[in-house]
Amino acid sequence: MINASWSPRAFVLLCTALARPRALGGLREAEWNDLVPAARSAGVLARLARLLEREGVFHELPVRVANHLAGAVRAADANQRIILWELDRVERALRDCAVRPIALKGAGYALAGLTAAEGRVFSDLDLLVPRQDLEEVERLLAAGGWRSRDLDDYDQRYYRAWMHEIPPLRHRVREVEVDIHHNLLPLTGRVALDAGLLHTSARPSASRRTLVLAPPDMVLHSAAHLFFGGEFERGLRDLSDVHLLLGEFARTEPDFWMDLVDRSMQLGLARPLLYALRFCVRLFGTPVPDEVLVSLGTRGPNALARVAMDWAVPLALLPDTSDERWMRKGLARRLLWSRSHWLRMPPGMLAYHFARKSWKRLAAPRGEQGGEPADAGIAQRIGRVNRD
Amino acid sequence: MSVLYADYPVASEGSFADFRVRLKPPRSHRRWWQPQVLFEVDGAVIFEPFPREAALPLFEWGLNWCIAKRSHQFLMLHSAVVEKDGKAILMPALPGSGKSTLCAALVNRGWRLLSDEFGLVDPGSGMLVPAPRPIPLKNQSIDVIRRFAPDATLGPSFPKTRKGTVAHMRAPADSVRRMDERATPRRIVFPRYEAEAHLSLEPLPKDLAFLRLANNSFNYQLLGADGFRTVERIVRHCEVHQLTYSDLDEAIARFDDLAR
């Protein structure tokens, strides 16, 4: 388990909470004071609530703490309802074609009825379709009212030629972002993943049309997303997804660990899997069999990379609720983000991509660079999906 | 802030806080030059910076944001709530209703303030949960309340905010003391201020009240079926009125009738 002398208290508490929710029964109010904001900022407050319910200890919580958890569960439930409704609409738009999309990440966990879906907040709807069907799917969705933001030629080409997804779509009367993928990893990256294999092993789900990834593929996608994607702001939630998936599949799937290792070699994802497993063991004490780690160890990173990752990953996962180590955390996140881009594109292309992005940022008029508008009229903005 | 929050108990060390907020200077030259202030909750800054002298309105809006974004254990109506003799009245906020002015006037005449902004309904019991805080008065309302209740404590005026000039009225000490005391909703009054108008109190059809209340909620959609059930329950148990007024004393007399 995580070394308590090294990490901020809230982080240690949060990891313990996600690994062993039962241990929270006797927590003091002062500890909840650290835990609730940390869990909220990591996007796992509702998940924590569901885990506590599952363990039958929710009723032992102080009332005011339980209120916050209950509020977070309400918001997460609404979020899932909205995303799954969007999926329903997409299925309807595709009803006359033979394509069977695969729901990825959160929506996939929900359709597969997994613990990892309970209380999970989905930021968007991610679907995987075979590359040869992409054109038809796009055409049908466009006819059904989904649009992408206006993009310039470079951005279009960025998505079309290099990425593993088309530009994000949004229905004209709804808020949910729909991301249509044809692969799990960018086409320009170091690992060329055969997406056909994913479709062949996909399994039926609670939906009649939409499929879900096979259990090993689900874990591998989650691991690859975290360790190739490079965005660690929601990293702790994503790692906790892996922890929950592993725990459930180890119980329900015969030969799960062996299949997982074999599949990771076949898809070229042994490295991100090894990272995901090692950090799950380290932060959550996930019971990963030793022989799994040993057999993946031969595909592991060199000593320098390992030391760098061991330093950077736990720092990057720290919640944003405290000022502790903010500089090192920022540095670690930047390092991991750079690493992911390094893995995503060849160096020449990367240099051009950054030069272009920096130029656009300089040329953009002030105030277009995001950030929450200073809007005091809260009523209009709330009542919608709460991604908080 | 020490004036407006003088009557509130201070939390003891180690007790659970609903929101961890901080007003802090930016990490830039604006810390010193034309200084600004940021509102931070749980380590994240929300809203654009405010000029430092407007820290108080920023704090109040920030706290509203916290409640509105994070209290989905309640059905949150955008409404003032006052109570007398155990009878709570909801005053939903529609544009131009003069809700804050009327609410400030009522709590200076013996009504208890539950909230000027949030009608927090517990879906389980249907009870209203108080969240008494300073009442923000805007523009002409500031002088209206100064004249109407010379004893009320008002904070400084902040000109040129998004909503014009804002000054906050301190919540009555008794309302603050009873902040854990829930109340049963008995009446819904949709107020409308109309200069020179004669006072009128008309009953309002319940289906219309339902729609107005639901549309005016911060999280009706989010709560799904429970949102529907909770609004339905309130509307079924409450008498619903439309109040048109121009004179505060007349309006309050009519409210006192409603509490009988």
C-alpha cells in the first residue's frame, strides 16, 4: 500500500477509501474534512458513496458528510441518465445500418453492469466503430442532427489523418459530446493497434445494438488511455477504474489474468498495462498475482524511465485540493503530458504541431482561452449536467 | 464580513465544513497593482477575478455557486423562504418580482428568514431546510429598505457590479440562531412589484404553479422523477397566490393574514 510518510494526508485517505471503503466507518469529522474535498476534486465522491453503500457502512457516516455524498450520487446518476439517453439517440440514428458500435469507458462499464460504473461521472459518450464504417456513421449522425465545431484545415487533418477519432460531435439541441473512435490509439503513435481484434472479441451488453469490449480489452483500454493519454487531472479516478475492473474480472472471468497478459502482448499494450498494475498495487493494494507482474516485467521500461515514472505518477495523481507540492505536481503532470505526446507522434510532426498551437494561442484574441466566465447569474447555468 | 456575519457561531477546530473556500490574491502583478481577489473552493478557482474591494459580493456569489452546484441532496428552488408561526412561504424569484426587497422587509417585521435565494426542499420529508445568509439588495431597493427599516444593518454599497449597485442586509440574529429548524411549506406566493398598483392577491391554478416552480429550480431535471414528485408534493400541499403590490406595509399585512 501507499507509503503514508511520503504523501499528503488527504491523498493517503482517498486511496485507502477507494481500496477499502469499510475502513471509513470510524473516520473522525476532521478526516472527512480532508477526504470529501479531495474525493470531489478527483471526481470520485459519488463512487465512494456507492462503494460505501455496497459495503453496508453508509449509514455509519456523520449526517452532514452523508449529505454531500448523497448530493454527488444524485448528480452522477443524472449524468449517466443523460449520457445513456444520448447513446439511445445515437442507436436510433444508426438503426438502418448494420454497424454495431462498441461503447467505451464509462458508458461501456454501465452497459456491462460493472461496479466501476456505479457513481462514475462520464464526461462524454465514447464509441468505437470499424474504420471502414466511419463514413456511413458520420453521414447518419450528421443527418440525425449531430455537428462538429467548425475546425480549420489543420485541425481537420489532425483528426482525420493522425488521430484515432473524428472531431467531437454534439447534437444541436443537447449538450453531450459524442466522440466516435475507430481505434484506441492515435494512428501516428508508436503502437499500431489492430482495432479489428477488439471488434472480433466484443461482447453483447444491456443494449440490443451496442457492444462492449471484452474484459481484458476493457482493462487495457483504460490503462492505455491513462498512460498514453497523458491527462492526469482525472488520473486517480481512471486508475481506480482499473482497480475495480481488475477486482471484478478476477472474480467473474475464468483465466482472466492469463488472458490479460496474452492480450496485452498481442495488442502491444504490455507497457501501459504494467504501469497500471504497478500503480494499482502501490496505491490501492490491488491483489495482482506476482507471476503477472513478472511476465510483464520483461516488457518493462528501462531503469531510468522506471525511476522517472515512479516519481511522476503519484505526484500527478495528487488531488488539487491542497497547495502541498503544487509545483512538483505541475511539473510531474507536464512531464507525463510531454511523454504522451512523444509517444503519440514522430518528433518532426510533434515540433510542427506545437509550433502551430503556440502560434494560434498567441494570435487568438484575449478572453478566448477558456476559464469560467464571471457569471453571477447562476440559475441559467445550473440545472444542466453537473460535471462537478 | 465581520458585520454581516457577526451572529454566526464559529466552527470548532476539527469539525466538518460543507465548503472549504478561500479569498486570495492572484499570483501575478495584480496582487499589488490594481489589486484583485480570487474565489477558491476546494483548491480550484471559480469566476474571473474581482477588484479586491469587491471581495464581499464575490464571497456571497461564490457561496451561492457552491450551494447550487453541490447540494443535489435537495430540490433547489430559486426562491426566497420566510416563516411565521410554523408556516413557511415560498416566494419564487421571477425577473422583476422584487423578491429580495419583499423578503428583506418581511424579516424586519418578525418573519424568520430561511433563505433569500434557495428554497432547499428535502425530497424525503418535503420540509424546507434553512440557509440564512445576508440578503443582497440591488439599486433602488437599498434606499427603500433603509427607509423602511432604519434599524437594519446594511453592509457597504458596491457600485458597478454585474447587477448594478449591491448592498447586503444582515440576516436577523433570531433567524441565524434557528438555522437548524426546518419548516413546512404552506403557501407559495409569486410576488410582482408594480409602481402605484393596488394590492391584489389572486389564487393561481396549481398546474401553472407547478410549471413555474419546476422551471425556476436549479436542479429539477437533475433529480429526475424525484424532482417531479417533490414539486408535485409542494404544490399539492400549498395554497398558491399571485401578489401584486407597490407598498411594502400593505404587502406585509397581507402576508401576516396568510400566516393566520
